[in-house]
Amino acid sequence: MVASRDGLLVICEVKTRRGAAFGGGFDSVTARKQQKLRQLTEIYLRSSDASPRSIRFDVASVAVSAEGRVDVELFEDAF
């Protein structure tokens, strides 16, 4: 997801997990994934008219319980 407001470009990686066996969604955003998101952001900026004053990378960690309950935790400026 990409959003821009007041010169701030926000790139948000959304990760969903069912259960905690492999950690939360936030845990799956590894250094390799972070680098890929940075590269994709550079490509986006080169191919668009966007010229943000600053960029922030967020992670939305979505957990779905066995009962179907959904919990969302937002990590602003995650990396």
C-alpha cells in the first residue's frame, strides 16, 4: 500500500498470519524484504510524478485467530 500526505510518502507492507507458530507478521519482514521494498520504492519514484519530501516504511501486522478474530497492529517507521 502507498499513501502520500503533506509531502510524506508512506509505504506499508501488510503481513497476515494465522496463529503464532512462525511469529507475527512483523517478524516476517526480514532485512531482505526491507531491501526489496526500498528498491521497489525507488522504481516507483522514478516512474511516477511523486516527489515526496520524506519517505516512511510501515508494517501492518495482521493476526487471525483460530476463532476468526482479527487483530491489526501498525508499526510506523518500522525500518
